[in-house]
Amino acid sequence: MLYEEKIYEGVSVELVVHDGEYKGRYRTRIEEVGKRILSIGVPVAEGQFIPLREGTTLEVIFSDEISAYSFSSSIIKRIALPIPTFIIEFPNKIQKIQRRRFVRVPLIRSLKYRVIDKDGISDEKNGFMIDLSGGGLLFNANENLPSKTIILMKTLIGTVDMEIPGLVIRSQKEDGKDLFKVSVQFHEISEKTRDKIIQYVFEVQREMRKKGLV
């Protein structure tokens, strides 16, 4: 099935309920992926779990750095422990619904990051940002970071020190150097944080235009 590889554990998704008592849009993530079913976290709104019923029809929307995707599904089962989850049907079809148009600007800046995995969180490591967009960034690292690695990055965005979670999309060794170019998609960040990053990207772009660089 087209785009099936886009679905994996940890991907942030938006659930759209089109009718009924709990009509609305809710953020959550994929907890487990099976051959015929998916496990997703029960979404929370205003500090309360949203108790969608078994049989509820859902539109599930998710995205990567390039595009957004959607599929239709329904809740098969509700599970309370060890964490509240919904078991939903694995999609028969996934559609690309839009192309995300994040402006990307070159930006050389120091960056620190830590790797998050099942064993915990690593010591802080150094890197250098190469470019930035509202969807993610590219940076140089002294190590290969496998695809789907979760990292926590610290860097200066404008005048604000930000700590931003990211998902590694790819890592490529530079020819003749002990450096890796690491492409990262921002992971589970708020729209407020994304808006701040996008605003700064446009500020950088405006300055580049003034200098005749773009």
C-alpha cells in the first residue's frame, strides 16, 4: 500500500471526529503498529481523556517534513491499562492530502542535542545547524544518527533559547570528513512553538533579501 511506511510507532497524529457528542479534532500518537490494527493513545483535552466509543469513525491525519497524509478508520476496542489506548483498524488506503510549504533558510549556528531511547536520555552532544524551516532543520553531527531516532535539541532561535524535540529522517556521511549531515523533522511541537520558528525564518529571509542574497 502506498505510504504505508509512513506509519510507525511514535508518529504524531490528529484524530478528526466529524459528528456525535465528541465532534472535534484531537492530537495523539501511534503507540504500536500491527499488521491489521493500530494502537493509538487516547487523546486528552483540557486535562481529561476523550472517551470516544467503540465503533466511532475517525479521520486520521499525520505529516512528515514534505507532505500531509490521511486515512479513514474506526475504533475497534478501548483499553484502559497500562495506558489508555484505542485499537483502530489499519487503513486500506492512505492519501496524500497536501504539500507542506515550509520556507527553508541557511543558518549556521551551534546546536546541542541529546538522544532519547528506551534506555533513557544521553549526555549532551555538540552539533552545528546548517539550515532551518518551520518543519525541521539540518545539522552536522560527529556521529551517525539512524532514521527514526528521537533527539532533544537546544539552540538559539532569534533571541530565544529553545529546546525542541526532533525525529531523525536521514543521516548521511560527508565525503572525506568525519561528519554526518542529519535531517530532522520537528516532533510533537506545539503550533505556538512552530509559529515562532516560522516567524524567525521569515525574518532571516527578509534580511537575506535586503543583502541581495536571495
